[in-house]
Amino acid sequence: MQLRFFAITLIALTFTLPADAQSPTLIGDGPSDQIGTTLLEQEKAFITAEMHGDAAPLSRLLTDDFVLVDTAGHNVSRGELIGEGDLKHYAIYQPRTLVLNDGAVMFSYNVIVGETPSDEDIHIPRYQRITTIWVKQGTDWKKKFHQAAALQVGS
């Protein structure tokens, strides 16, 4: 009986873990303003597209002159954004919105990142501060800038 329960549990975990591992989550309260809520959803769509290797959503989410600066301070091109499955968990917390003007907003948040070990000598910091700039193009918000910085534990 115990072996059967263990087998059923193992099968259930096999089907549920990959779905959870490929979706960004929010810890705690989300933004209280409408722009912040919209940009949080856009940010989740961006991360999901990157995690799944799906280039199609990026064309509607990013400006043509989009710039990403990684935690090592290197610029990453749009073509390099599509991940190879390195991220397995992405938990967003403490999102903040700062309206710069009618057509530009800074959206920042902290994140806890889980990564899949790889053969490459690349390490993604577990705790990060993400700062993004979103601009309004027509009726759509598009990401123009994204910078990730490593957080020191306890900061």
C-alpha cells in the first residue's frame, strides 16, 4: 500500500513540478496602482517568454532599441534573450512603480531566482534587484530597459 502511494505521489510530482518551475510567481502584495499591476503582468509575460524560449511575445513586449544589462554588467542583445532553460524558478517580491511622465514608467522589484545547474561556468545570483523602464507606444506599454543587479543577503 505504501509503495502504491509513493508511486502515485511521484507521478503527480512529475506532472506538476515542470509547470510550476516555468512560471514566475509573486510573493506578498502586488502593486496597488493600475500601471504597476499592468506592468507586473507584462513583466511576467516577458520572463515566461524567456524561460520557455518563445520569441514571439518579445516583439510585442520590447521596443526596437531595447537594452538589457545583466548582473555582470554586460549588455545582452534581443537575440540572446531566449534562455536555454537555465531558470527554473523566478519569484517576484516588493514591486514598485515610479511614473516618470505620461509615457514612461520605472518598474522595479526584487526577485529570488532558482537555476538549473549547467556545464557552463555561469552563475546567476539567487537574489536580485530588477529595474526596468517601460514606455507607452500607442496604447501598449513596451519595455525599453532592463537591468539586473545582485542583492546582498540582508540588504
